[in-house]
Amino acid sequence: MRGTNKSATSTHQPVRASAAAFVGTMIEWYDFYIYATAAALVFGKLFFPSADGFYGTLASLGTFAVGFFARPLGGALFGHIGDRIGRKKSLVITMLMMGLVTIFIGLLPTYDSIGIWAPVLLVLLRVIQGIAVGGEWGGAVLMAGEHSPDKNKRAFFASFAQLGSPAGLILSTVMFKIMTGMGDAAFLSWGWRVPFLFSAALLVVGFVIRLSVNESPDFVKEQELQAKRERAARTPLVEVLTGAPGLLALAVGANVLGIAGFYFTNTFMIAYTTQYLHMSRAVILDCLLVVSVMQFCITPLSAWIAYRIGNLRFLAITSFVSLFTPYAMFTLVDQGSLAAITTGVGIAVLFMAAYYAVIAGYVSDCFPTRIRYTGISMAYQLSGAIFGGLTPLLGTILAEKFRGDWMPLALLFTIISLLSLVSVLGLSALRRQDSAALHLGSNQA
């Protein structure tokens, strides 16, 4: 009986961990995306009313970027907790922080009610939100991947954490589509708050699911090894920065396409199509909803294909094709119809989403268990801080400067793709070097 129970547990835990990673990241990214959408649609008018048009949009997207700059702090803080105390504890804390901050944003008075304190509090809440997100992604990826019964399938299991991203986007887009359907006056008055307050219900569900999953087996084994070592282990962040700076730098670059590429095709394209092409919010939200469903379907399929042909080959192909997709995207988007916009954005998102599905598992395997949470969190969040938060801002500046000419915007996306392609190839070369050096002497431990 004992053997049967153990077998059932070992079979169920990978499935349960993957499901928990999916649901948890879906809720976390829902909270994050509703802020991104609100920043592009309404925050400029509600929190920066004196800065009309371009400057209002720029200011609201600036608060969006602030959250990215806070994310490396969250990666370092919760990476330390995840590598020293436990992946599970770290994830429960980040979910609680993210959910409460989102609810507070939904209750926040606007500039008309409390003046300058409105944007100040918005920025403060955005910073806390960024810290929470900074610790979320790495832990979710590891809880799914480290429960994999087969090391070769880690990228596949880790993709379920990546699946939460399009699911959160679908849910957030549906919520905003419902709210914008009530008319501009009601939406600006109170409708924009509903998606934020809805997070309270999601928080309860996510909390229950997160608590039901066992701690990562890799973390448990590493804790046992650490207990047998005589020398004290270094702080994970210090070990990452001093022991593997090249690995960290390449991991940062490898994450750029999945992060900056997404915020280009989502956050920036909302602002670009509504402000510069004068399309209605409803049209662009319909487009993003269709594209999000496509990304949701693409993610597990991409992980399966990558498992069959090899993660490196798959990542190289998708990032290479992404060098050229923005030119097709803008050619179609400029036609102005829902079908053309959806097709154009869909082409760019297709290969970007396929890349994003696999990169998490690929990068996480580069770091040893004892610093893995910190390593992948810092790589992802530094990439987000440097490239993700600035991409919508830079895109808005380029759109304003080169009105009617989308070529500089397409070139920006190409540069994003090229950086990830080069980084993935560099990461592969680094992984082929001396295994003992790459794993920071872990074989001698």
C-alpha cells in the first residue's frame, strides 16, 4: 500500500504543481495586465489630467515602466527566500502582495479627488506591484519544472507557468471589453475600477491552490545537501553576480523577446492604434482578445514541438523569424480593419509567444538548484526593467517623432528579436563549456 501511495503521489504532484503554476501565474498576470491596459486607456486622463494627449499617455506609461524598475528588487528579495526558505513560501507571499495592491488601485481616488496625491499613490502601489511580480515568475517556473518526473521534460512542464500569461491577458481583456461597452462616461467614472476589484475573488482561489502544492523536490534535496556541508553557503544573489556574471547577462538577453516583444505588441499597440490611428478601444481590445486566445493555444504546442526537436533549435528558429514579423504586422495594421489588425499582430505574436513558451525552462536549467530561483528571477526581471518597461515608452516617442512612418517602430522590434537570438546562441555556447565551471563548482560540493 505504501508503494502504491508513493507512486500515486509522484504521479499527481507534477500535474498538481503544473496546474497550480498555471492558475497562480494567470491571476498574477491578470493583475499586471489590467494595470497595463488601464495605463494605455484611462490613467492619463484620470491621474494626469493636466498632461493632455501624447504627454498624458507618456506619463501613464511612465508609471507602468516604474514597476519594471522595481522588479529586480523583487527578484533578489524573493529569490533569496525561494532559494533559502522555500519556493512555496515565496510564491504565497508574492500572490498576497500582488492581489492586495491590485485591490487598492481599484479603490484609489483620482486626481480630481485628492490632487497630486493620486499619481503619487499610484506610483507607490505600482512599485509594490513590481516587487511582487519580480518574485512571482521565477518561483512559478521552478515549481512546475522541478516537479517534472523527467529532466528532459522540464521546459515542457515549465511552459504551464508561461501559459498563465496569455490566460491572464484573456481574462483582463474580457473584463475591460465588458467595462468599455458601457460607454465612455461610465467607464471613466467607475467602470475601470471593476477589473481591479475583481482581483479579490481571484486572490482567494489562487491562495487555496498555492497552499495545496508540495515544496519543490529539487529544493528539498538541495537543503539536505546544504545541511551536510561544513562551509556556509554564500548569499544567492552574491553567488549569481560574482560566480556567473556571463551566464546572467546572456540569460537577461535571452528573455528580451518574450518580455519586450509582448509589451510592444500589447501595451504599446493599444496606445499606438487608439491615439495615432484613431481606432476605437473596442476594436483593439477585440483584436487583443483573439490574439491572446491564439497565444494560449500556441504555448503548450510550442513546448511539445521544442521537446521533440530540441529547445535550442526551436528558440533559434522562432527568434530568427521574429526579426521579420514586425514589417508584416505594421503593413496590415495600417489598413485599419479588425481583420487586418488581428492578422498583423497575430503574425508577430505567433513566433514571439512560441519563443516565450520555451525560454523559461531553457534558462532555468542553466543555474544550479541552490541559486536557481535567484538566477532566473534576476535574469527575467533585469530584462524586464531594462527592456520591458522602456519599450512602450520608446515606441510612443518614436511614433510621435516619426508620425506616419512605422519603419522605426518595426526596426525596434527587430532589434529586440536580434538581441534574444544572439543571447540564446551565446547561452548555448556557454553551456557547452566546462560543466564544473558553469555550475559554479557544484560537482565538487
